[in-house]
Amino acid sequence: MHIALAAAAAMALLALAYVTLVTPVTLRRTTIDVPIANLSPELEGYTIAALSDLHYGGTVLPARLINRAVHLANEASPNLIVLLGDYALSHTRARTISRWLYEWALPRMTESLRALRAPDGVIAILGNHDYDHDPAKVAAWLRSTGARVLVNECVVIAKGEARLGIGGVDDWTHGEIDPDGGCASLAPDIPRVVLSHNPDGALELASTARIDLVLAGHTHGGQIVLPWLGAPARHCTVCDASTASGWVPRSPVPLYVTTGVGVLLPLRINCPAEVLIVRLVRA
């Protein structure tokens, strides 16, 4: 009896160690094809690598995790790399601690993010934790890494005669979402991808706006995904327990949510961290 109890306790400790020390830093690369109506042949196979919720400091060996994410993104040879917000740890009610955590974390990621490589560069948006610290300082830091920061703005990618719009909206909880995804100035025949840290940003987009894809993070995929029950925690309304990551059927526009790279608390169960690779294909 005592041996059985000791064995059970040992198995429980091993399981706890696995989901707190191993799974949060085990990264996968997920690749999806996204059909786009009237996509020009020049943009067929256009590839975007998305890294979300880096949350530096939320896991053991955080530098190793970020470097691995950068390696997986670069290895896919993307045309563009996007960063979807929440770069360190913070809490709305602990401003002093949040400031210390961000001032500690951001410099430690600078060289890693400067190593990101894509012909069309790196585009970044802000998340709710970035606002808990200081959005202006986070944006300035992102620019120092070589990223272009979008807040309800749009970048136009040119491939020959073809054009692709990449819009980036503000954080849903702290800012205001442009209903056109930052892309109001684009002609209606130009396809566009909108970056929104929070999946609920998709709910704020105008029904008359052309939105071919929204890429979001924020949920961490729930971090804990249970059999039959799904993810108890999503921190957004458009995602239900079965769609804390991946395609979100309840969204009024095509919305894909990545599980992200980092975590706030070092715990992942049935919800691997990921670098997302998006390939645009002709519908």
C-alpha cells in the first residue's frame, strides 16, 4: 500500500514537472493555407510567420524559448514576419511590478528579435499587457528591433503589379479598433490581412470592409485544454471552449487564433506553444 502511494505521488510529481517545465517551452511550427478570393498569381504562396504572446519571463529558460521561436520563423523562409503583441509580463493592478518586469525583459529580447529575417520585414502590433506597462515605450522598443509598429494603420506589400494590405489594429481592451482594420484607403480589389492581438477585435470590424483574414493571439490557446471540455479560459468572447485556438467559426470574418509562444503562468496541458506559418493561396 505504501509503495503504491509513493509510486502514485512520484507519477503525479513527474506529470506536474512535465506540464510546468517541459510543455511550456516545447515549440511546434504550425502551417496553414488560407484561400483568398481573387488573389493575384504573384501572391500565390505568400508566407507570413506569426509570433504572438512572447511573455518573456513566463517560463524557465525564456531566452532559449525566444531564440527557438526566431529560428523556427526564419527556417520557414517567410515573406513577412508579424508580432502580435504581449511581449513581457504585467498586471493591470501592479503597475510598479509591471514596469520592472518589462524593463527587465525587453532588452533581453532585442538581439533575438533583430535576428528575424524576411524580405518584407517585420510588422508588430501591441497587446493588453503592453498597455499595462507603457505602449509608447514598447512601440519604441519594437522599432529599435527593426519592426514597423501598426496602430490602426496599414502596410501595402507589392509583388509586381499585385498588392496585399497588412493592417494592424489597436488592442481591443485598451484602445479603439478601426472598423476598416486600418485599411480604409485600399481599393476594394486589394486583399488584406488584419492583425489583432485580441480575437474580439474581429467583432469590431465593419461588415462592409473587405477582410480576408484576421490573425490574433491573446488566448494562449487556453493553455489548458481538457478532453471533451475544451479550454476553460479564453479571455475573449468570440472564442468558445472548443475554439480557443485555430479557426473560429463564430467570427463574422475569417479569424485564426494562434496558441502563441509564451505563457503568463508556466503551465500548458494539451495546448502546445507554436510559431504560426500562414500561406496565402488562390481560392
